[in-house]
Amino acid sequence: MAGRFSTAFVLMMGLAAFAATPASAQELDGTVITPLMSKPFGDIDGKEGLVVAVEYEPGASTPKHLHEAHVFVYMLEGSINMQVEGGELVTLNPGEMFYELPTDVHLVSENASDTESAKFLAFFVKDEGKPPVIMPE
């Protein structure tokens, strides 16, 4: 199912990142992204923190992408498979975490289940105004 998302997903993530309230959740092809908070770091010039909640419906996935940010993922419910280029495929369960460097290419991000949804929080430390998701060329 990795190929079922399009560039529209990435655009949706970029737009969702700048929304101010959880009421502006975006949904596309089995993935719901809810921006929770975006805040400039006053003492770190040009950097901001962004927190989003992500829910994958059963079997949902996202295509290869990168973030150009430090990304911390915390699993809330269900299980997801994650892999960055050069790294091992890992399955995250509730209470477990995953970290991505700004240079990592995210190869796999998918719900590990075809019958249950999966939910996680993602915290980005990124350049102000930069989209949280970028498609490699």
C-alpha cells in the first residue's frame, strides 16, 4: 500500500503544520493528521517546535519522504512499522519511541495492522516556516 499516497499527502502535511487548532485536522487516504501546537523557540533563532497527532487507519501508509528536522515519534495506540534509509525496519508499539535525524530519508511509515488503527504523536524541531514533510526527487 506504500504507493497509494500522492504528493497531495505531503502538501496536506505542510498545510496542517501551520494550523493553529486541533479542529483543523486533515484526512487523506486513511491518514488523519491533527496539528496540536507550533511554537517558535525564542532562544534558538530560526527554529520552531511542531507537534502533530497522526492516525493511520488499518493498512494505511505514507510514501518515501524526509523531514529535514529532528523528529521524535511516540506511539499511543496500535503498531507501526518505521524505517529510515540505512536503518533497520522497526515495529513500534504503545509507549515506544522512534527518532529521525534531519538528514534521514524515511523509507517506511505504515500501520503494521490491516485490522486495527494506529496513533502516534510526532514532535518536530525544524527551521521556522519550513514544511514538515518533503518529497525527495
